[in-house]
Amino acid sequence: MIETSVKSVLFVCLGNICRSPTAEALFRQKSSAVELNISCDSAGTADWHIGSPPYQPMQEAALVRGINMSKLRARQISIHDFTNFDLIIAMDEKNRANLNTLCPEGVGKVRLLTEFAQENLGYDYVPDPYYTRDFNQTLDIIDQSLSGLIENLNSANTA
Ligand code: 4NP
């Protein structure tokens, strides 16, 4: 699914306080466990939470699974991210549409996280727990999708 060698990944959601920081922190953990040397970061399409730590209920649910994201701070996506990152991973279709509007030339770098899930999750996007309040569901979907993404990156980088 990923053909080129990828050295950096950016995860993107709306606020950068729930889904994308969780994806960033968990990607860091899972990729280092398999010695996949790929840098990562996260950003939001909106500017509402710039400088804020991840949303407290999201942090608490993640910490139960051993994911500590207390040091992360929200930032907004910038046009420079399209040159600085090899792969940009959106949490839902709205994020993807916003990214494609911001940088139409970068469309080939933008993918949806759930595309990489290897089992049927019942969702083809990552539900926003800021609204659903189901933080564990979001964690499950991110976790399963990241496993598929990392497998893909591993094969692409060793091909
Ligand atoms: P996220 O969730 O995009 O997963 O970070 C949201 C966080 C905050 C808001 C919306 C979504 N908000 O409206 O402030």
C-alpha cells in the first residue's frame, strides 16, 4: 500500500488534543518496539488549542494502556508540513478534505489512518471522542490501524 521509503509521518485531526496526539504517542511506542526508525509528529487543522496538552480524559484513557502523552502540545498544520513530512495521515474525511484544500499539490501524501486497519473495525474513520465520549473505542481503532500502518512501513522500508 505504501510504495516509497518513508522517514517521517504526521498525524492530523481537528483539534490536535484527542486523536492525533494519541496516534503520535502510540506510533512512537509501537514503531520503536519493532525498531522502525521513522520520526513522527501531530497537528490539528484548527487553531483552537494551540499550545495545550492533550485533552485530560483522552490522556487518562491512554495512560491506562501505558501511553503517556502529557508532554505533547497542540499545534496547527502548516503548509511547510507538506514538505517536511513524507506521509500525512488524517483521522477522518473532513480532516483529509481540509488538508487537500490547504495543499492540493500534497494530495498524494495524504492518507486516512483506518485505510491501514487489517480487520474490519466497523468504522472507516477514527471517531472523535471529544463528541462521542468513547475514548476506549478511539484508542482501539487507532491501535489496530497503527499496527497495519507499521507493517506497511516496515515492508516498504525493507523492500
Ligand atoms: P480531536 O478532537 O480533533 O481528536 O483533537 C477535538 C478536540 C476539540 C474540539 C473538537 C475536536 N473542539 O471543538 O474544541
